[in-house]
Amino acid sequence: MTPSFPYGPPDPPDPSAGSAYEGARPSLVRMRRRRRRSLLLGVLGLATATAIGVTVARGGEPPVDTPPIPTPGGMGVGGGEAHPAPSDYPSVGAGRFSAADGETAVRGGDGPLRRYRVVVERDSGQDAATFAARVDEVLADPRSWIASGELRVQRVADARAADFTVYLATPVTSERMCAEGGLSTERYTSCRLPGRVIINLARWQEAVPDYGAPLETYRTYVINHEVGHELGAEHEACPGPGEPAPVMQQQTYGLEGCVANAWPYLDGRRYAGDAVP
């Protein structure tokens, strides 16, 4: 892995791009659920932060690599048994990140090339190379955003060459990063700021209650959803009961009668719902 750094050199700003995250208008029930989770994470985070602090200083030794946590297979539309997810993750890490080394081939047939890098928070118990491989797999899939035929993607290690960065961050750190763009995630949701796709480690490890699909499906969804925002896509609504949920639906807060779906393209066509104001 590349030596660690704080949130990293600023990614090229996109003045025309707004910020987006999944927690726009949660229902009362979901807000209560979030408050209960936030309270527990807050207590753990406060105790840990008091002991070690959350630093954004440069330097220090890179984290010790840890083996990837096994996850169930399957990344399709709905279906499949929802598997229990591991919950032994820290609520707060070092506040510094390590980048995955190397680069991928260019994926996609035509269109502008968007280069991305992948980083993981130190002391999060996650491996940058493993997380990067998962992100690469999703974004190179023919059901992902490259299916438009108007986009190509490539992972790079150099921040100066990247158009955006995909972060895997603990709940405390992800909340602080999202707050820099004026977003309140209550340590629960992931978010996107211009040039920054920030994946909350809690959701990466646990998904969400009642999702009705394997953890891998949720992980695929959250990557495609937040990267979709970086590519300019906005939130969409469930088309109707029993239909696949659009990838830009806020599936973290419930499927609203739809079936879990992780992909923006189904059967070779862009699958979308009505735009959410």
C-alpha cells in the first residue's frame, strides 16, 4: 500500500457539482433507528476518540495489513437470502488513509475517461488492496455506469492523476468528512462531495436492516449509488411495488415496496425511476 496520508491532496473541484448523500428526508421510524445506532456509536466513538484522538496530521507508519473479512457472494437484483454481516469494526480510526497501489486497465468502450483512486482509513481493520479490488470489480461490470457506452473508468494510485477518490472511512471519520460539505449523516450513511465518494464502514460491514438481499448486493449498490452522484446522477423513486429499486433510490432508508437492486443498467438498458425533487 502507498504510505498513509490525511484526507489527501484536494481532488480537482467540480464547481458545477453539488453534494449528495442518502440521508435527505428519513422517516420518523428510520430516524429513531438512526438515533439508537448513533447513540451506541457515539458512546463507543467518544471513548475511543478520548483515548487515541482522531488526527489529520501527516506521517506515521502504515497500518498492518489484515486479511479480508469473508463476505457472501451474489451481486444481482434482489433475491437470495440476506446473510448476517460482521459487526466487529471500530467506530473511529486514525483519520489518515492508505491508498491502494497500482492501476487498472481502462474499462469501458468509449467516452470520457474518469480516473479514480481508492483509499482506506488506517486502524479500520480493512485492507486497501481488498477494498480497491471490490470497487474495481463493481465499476468494471457491464451493468455498471460504463454500460452507457459514454464513459470509461480506470483506477490510479496517484492523487494528482485522479478525478475522484473512493474512501472507506469509519463512522466518526466519515461523518466529519461529510460535514465539510454541510452534510449531516449521523455516522450512519455514506455520502458524496465533489471529488470524494465516502463509504461509511458501518454500512459496508452491516448493510441495513430488512434489506432483503446479501451483503454483497448492498456493497455493490452503495458503490454504484455514490459514484453515480459523482457522475451527475440524482436521487430517484421506486417505480412501483415489486419492481427493482433504481440504483439512485435511497435504498439505505428503505425500498418503499421495491426489490433491492445494485445496478444502474438492467438487460443492457438504463434502469431509472422518477426524479426525486
